[in-house]
Amino acid sequence: MSKTNLKTSLAVAAVFIALLPTTARAQNAPDSTGSLLVFVDCDVRNCDFDHLRREIPWVNWARDREDSDVHILATSQRTGGQGEQYTFAYIGRGRFAGQDKTLGYTSDPDATDSEVRDGITNVIAVGLVQYVETTPLISNLRVQRQDTGEGQATTSEQDEDPWNLWVFRVGADVSVEGESRERQYEVDGFITAGRVAEDFKINMEAEVEYDREEFDELGNGNGFVNDVFDYEGRVLAVWSLDDRWSFGSFAEAEKSTFRNQDIQIAGGPALEYNIFPWAESTRRALTFRYVVEMAYFDYELISVEGQTDELLARHSLEISAAVRQPWGEIFGSIEGIQYFNDLATHRIETFLFVEYRLFRGFNVDVFASFDRVKDQFFLPAQAISEEEILRQRRQRETGFRFDFGVGFSYRFGSRFANVVNPRID
């Protein structure tokens, strides 16, 4: 549901749900009249749980989905216009088992956080009315038309778009940090342009970063200056072949002091297949992507293989999966990159994130990554100084990298979460 359509539907029958004097009581104590118990799983931007509880006091809010009559699962993804497309899945439980539905809301990229928050709240409220109508609270609700100042029309044509779906962004940051014996300067800038439609999208971006660190009188009595200058640019075009297949082409250029590259230029075609239709991508996806590309390297220092520059062909295969369901979410990927001139030169990158609800109130989070690194032909031949190692100015030789973390949370106590009190928070 677009923002325009949402405003239109609300103009015709906006749900301004006004409770009788029971409102104050609903805000401060659990309701025992058989009203709706709702668990909202809304870990997306501008989804403010305190705001929901204040604006929708005519239901009880549960702390755990196991206690709820309705579980609202919210997901989102960025639109081509740099807005956000929100999807709200209403999952009936207990007496409402099987009464499921999905509503959507697309935010205007120029909307403030407050406007987007209100849009989310309106959609959630509208979706809950279907469930409230079977509870005693239905006698306390009324439907009121909202005057949006757009006349009496019940339909609205999409506004003319002079930009033809093109969106541009520019930005820059400058920071200075220091103390008596050391200083750090950082300058960042970026520009992006893109056009996203259902059948075709194109994204272009460029970014520049400069970091300078100055240290006076280290252990050897000398000072040290660390300059890091990186830039990158990228163009990506993707055609939607059908609801699962996509074809793309890309080109990119990059300079990286850390990777001993004055410049790297690469590009080529890509083919991707999603086991599930892309319309379900906010809830689940299983994709296979194959890329073939040419890559040119111009090295800052002579490489370990005695090269100042070289042109190489490589290909890659990436498999990724994402699932978000009431029990939690999983995201994982594995990618292999191999060079045709030497099949032993390769890299394998794996990543996994899991959030799982084992039982009532108990969540487990696990993330892990492991990379097999066999493609560091770009490393400089000359020795790296200790300062360069410690300041991570140059990459060192390694055969692998890994990262791992695990955590848990357990929530217990009252099943109600109606009260909002942010004093001295």
C-alpha cells in the first residue's frame, strides 16, 4: 500500500478509534474485559513501541508472543526513491488462529521520522480493527472520516514525477580529534544516483575517504604520520526477467592504501535466481548469484609476485538465505571467488546470523563468519613496518579470518506491556 493509497483509504474510513472513559484505565492497568492481546515484533526503523502504546490504548500489549491473540511481524526494505517499504504480517493465535493477513505502508523519502512513525501507527491500528470487532471493546469504537484537505475524492491518481523515479544524494563529513601528542583528521564525501522500477533498476555511487593520524614522540623517540586515502565508485544495472530470475551488469573502480592498490577496475555480468518470488523477499529469500568479471590492478608498491599491474579474470558464486518468522530470523551466505589464471588463487567467505526464540521469553543470538583467504597476490613485496601493522595501514598475509559471538536474553514477569512511563529514563 503506497502512502498515497493509504491517505486515500484513511480519508474514506480512517480509524480514529476513540474509547469511552476506559481509555485512561487501559493505559494504566491490564484489561480483564476480554479485549485483544497483541504482541508487536517491529524491529524496523521508526517503529516506536512507546508511541504505539500511547496511540492505540484500546488493546492490551503482550510482552511475549505466546501470550498474544495477534502477533504483528514487521519487516522493511529500502525503495528506489530512498523511502522505506514496510510490510506488517498479522498472525492470528489461539481464538484467532488462521485469521492472518498482510498490510503494507511505503514512506515518502521526504517525510520526517515523526510522519513515518504516524504512518506506521495508522496501518497497525487499521489492521487490528478486524480482530477487535469480535471483542467487547467493539461497542466502544467508532469510525470517523478524516479530512485530509484533499477534497471529497475517494480515489487519487499518482502525482506526476518530473524526476522520472531518479533519486540523488550527496553528503560529506569532516572531523578533527586530538590531544597533546596525537591528532586525527577525517574527511568523507559521497554522491549517489539511482532509478528503481519493477522491471529495471540502476544505481551509481562514488565515495571518497581520507584519514590522517599524527603521533608525536613514540617509544623510539620519533613521530609517526599515518595517511590513508581510499575512494570507490560503482555502477550497477539490473533487469527483472521474471518473478525469480534477474540479470545484471556492473562496473567498479577503487583505490585502497590498505590493499596496496592505486586503482582496481572490475566489471562484468551477473545472473541471479531466487527460489522464492521476490514479492516475498521481506520474509524469506534463497538466492544463487553467479558473476564473471575482468579485473585490472595497478599496485602502489611492487607486489609479492613482482607485478606493478596486471589484468585478471575471475568468477564467483554466492548462495544466501534469509528467513524472518515469528520464531526469529536467520541470515546466512557463502561466496566463493576464484581466478582463472590460477585456480588455487581463491577466497571463500561465509557468514551466519541467527536469532531464535527457544521458549517463552528466551532468545538466543548467534553470529559467525569465517573466510578462507588464498588470494593476497596484491600484498607489497617490501616489509611492512610495525607502525603500519599497528595502525592497519597495510594488510598482512593471512590464511583465514573469523568472527564469532553468542548471546541470550530472558524476559519474565507480567504478560502485559501497556504502561508507558519515560520519566528519568
